[in-house]
Amino acid sequence: MPRYIFITGGVVSSLGKGLASAALGSLLQARGYKVRLRKLDPYLNVDPGTMSPYQHGEVYVTDDGAETDLDLGHYERFTGVSAAQSDNITTGRIYSNIIEKERRGDYLGATVQVIPHVTNEIKNFVLSDAGDVDFVLCEVGGTVGDIEGLPFFEALRQLSQELPRGQTLFMHVTLLPFIKAAGEMKTKPTQHSVKELRSIGIQPDILLCRADRLISEDDRRKIARFCNVRETAVIQGLDAKSIYDVPLTYHAEGLDAEVLSIFGIDNPPPADLSKWEAISDNLQNPDGEVNIAVVGKYTVLPDAYKSITEALVHGGIANSVKVNIRWLEAEDFDNTEDVSSVLKGVHGILVPGGFGERGAEGKIKAANIARTSNLPYFGICFGMQMAVVEAARNMAGIKDASSSEFGEKGTSIVGLMTEWVKGNERVERDAATDLGGTMRLGAYPAMLTKGSLVAEEYGSNEISERHRHRYEVNIDYKDKLEEAGLLFSGLSPDGVLPEIVEIPGHPWFVGVQYHPELKSRPFAPHPLFAGFIKAALNQSRLV
């Protein structure tokens, strides 16, 4: 039976619970243990699929088609363990399941209540589909004291009593602010946060205290005394130079050792952190640097492109260079007349995914500049579609080329997908279909053209990548676009859905319908990101 680690947060949000969970998972892996990571999200949306990136950041998609919280991306990148539908649940999903059961009569006339019905549903999720692992790490979104989080905390409290003694551990991530005017660090916010947690019956075993400077021994003792934990269980979490240094810093602070000690695991295997040390050394001692312009719609919130950011870093790791990202808002880019000054020193352009017409012309303009100036270009999902529209307008002579996503105007080179095959089943959609969970989601195979750039990058003619879109390039325009010089180098196995386009003879011009950033790892950079950064590095040497 696996041991369960519950990660909660207090005082304020954005303390890094997701990274802490991912880092702890990687540390347990480094000692030879198998781990599984899960996220409990208290919001009422069924999933984050219909939420604005400005509010929630990116939507992370799993192989089996779940639209999940971005923290699952951290889990996968740090542990290499692929997440699934069963690794992220929300209050909305829980209540949806309960209401379905109530309507079917599953509760046999009982009054449906938070306790036991909601808490039982949460507990069933936590315990289900764990697989053959040693540790299951469950992160609770939000902070202790949030009204929507109460059922989750209660469910975990119940689990801590129902599971065998010594099978659960609570780690609470909190804040130790330094008050400049007073010239001292304050422990009171942490004390109050733990008091709130204890008031609902949960005694934390470990406190991971986020701070911007070293915690004194006096403060450590004070926290331990007032929060009822051992001094060794007060772990300082200082800001790191890179998120990929976090496993090393938490190990140095004794986090994994304290976890194993609390579980009563004597003489655990030593941690092999060589791969993390190599990544840290690579990031701190690059052989050069490249500048990448990301022309997107949500650039004011970097979390909207979290996986893109990390995949670019991974591409830099693969080439031993530092990647500097220059965020450009697509709407502003379209209205910029002096593009040369905006792109001065840029060695590659990446246009990420997005929805809706806003910023589309800016992305088309970015694709045009990259194509005509031989600047490496990487278009992802919507970025690929806009590159095709640009090619249709300026290479194939279809001057009114557009997408039906923008309304019925012009020639729809890109149109709404109405049916596709998933496994052995045909999926059908139309314009009236609900927005949530109805896109082409999850991993799908593609066949690559032999001898193409992407086939060389992958080292294979068959791939599987994760998708999240409801519009697709119209295959009927394939021949005309290829005659104009655009190669459709990747198609669905049935040859109906365009997956990849590229421009032969260009230094590096690739558009993909899927999201390769979701499968990139620091210790296994995605081949397309590695290739894109290599092309950008070559571009930097030409300047």
C-alpha cells in the first residue's frame, strides 16, 4: 500500500506548492522510490478547459485527454511520470459526479450532504488508481481558510485517521515575510496559518517555510515550538536561481530525509541527484545564449505559456545555451511599424497557441517576417494555422485566406473540425457543441514524410503528440499550398488531418497542430525545441 503525502498551503497563494510537490517527488525518485502526484482543485469549474489564461494560466493536457491544472506540468517535468485523468479533480467534477449519482438514485433516497457524500467522493479519488507506487503526493490548491477548500481538508483529515497509522504525512507550505521597517523576519503569519489548519483537525508534520533569506536558529526553534513540530521538520525554502535547482536545495535542507524519517523508514537508499546536478551546471554555465521572440495573446501573464517557457529552457539545455525570451503581445506586434527595431537581436520567433481572432493578424505578420527573412520559426497549434494562412495569402495567391474561427469571411483555409477518429471510435462535433471538454484532446499519432526536417529532428517517421484544438487546416488546400512551396510533412494516419507543415530550404520553419511543449522534460528535451534552439543558435552566429 502506498504512503500518502498531503501538501497544503497557507498565508498567501503562489508560494510554490506545485514546485515543492514536484521537487519532493523527484527526490523520492532519486532514492529509488516510485511516485504518483495528484492535484485537488477547490474551484467549481469541472476542469480548467474553459477558464481564461489570465485567471488560471495554461491548461495542461494529458495523454488521455484530460484538461488539467498547470501544476501537473511541473509534476511531469520533474518526475517523468505521465499524468492522467485520475490525477486532477475539481469541486465542479466532484459535484457533477454526485449529482449524476443522485439523479440515478444511487443514494437510495438519502439526503446528499457534504459529509459523507462529498468527502467520500474526494477520498475515493485520492485512493483510486494509485498503481504500483511507494508514495502518492496530493497537493491541495488554494490556501487553508478558503471556504471552498474545507471539504478537501476534511476529507484528508478523515483519510489520515482511516488509513493505517504511519501511512500519511501532512506538509504545509507557508510564508516567512521579512519586514524591512522592523528589520526582522516575522513568524506570526506561519503560526496563524498552522493554527487555522489545526483548528480543522490537521496537525502538519513538516513546515516548508518560504523566505527570501536564511531562517535563524532562533526563528526555527520558535516556529517549531508554537506550531508543534520538530525543529528538523522546519524546512527553509529559499528562492532558487532556477526551478531546476529546487530539488537540490530542498535535498540540502533535508526535506526528503525528514519525510522518510517521519514515515519510519530507516536506512533509506541514498539519493542519486547526478542528473539534477548536470542540469543545474548546464543552466549556470551556458556556452552562449540566444534570443527568442514569443508572439502571443496572453504575454502579460507568463504562466499562460508555462510549458512553452520550460520547453524553450529545455531546448537551451540540449544545446548548452541560455535562452532569453522576449515576450511580444500579438496585437501590439501587428500595429508595430518599425518591426526591425522590435526584433533586433532576435534569433528565432515562436508563435504559440490561442483562441479567437484577437491578435491573429499579428501572428500572421510574425510568420511572414520569419519566412521572408529566413528567421527560424516555430508555430504551435494556432501558430501553425496562422503560418498556413500567411502562406496561402502570400505564397499561393489566396489573398482572402482566413479561418472560420473568425466568422464567415474570406476563404476558410482553417475550419472547424466536425469529426475525427480517437482509437476505434469516431468523434463528432458541431458549432453548437458545448465548449468544455469537446476539443480534439490528448495524444494522437501522426505519420511524417520521410526525409523531411521534422522526421530528421524526431529520428522517426511515426510520432504521438498531445492535442488541444477544435479547428484544423483544411486538407483540400494541401496540393495548392504544396505547389507554392509549403510542405505538409506530417498527417494523421488516415491522411485527413494536417499535423505538421514546413518550408523546405528555409533554415528552420515548422508549424505543428499539436503541443510538443507538453512532453518536453529538462532531462529529455523535446526534439523540436532542441532543433529550434539549434537553428536559432546558428542564426546568432550569422549576425
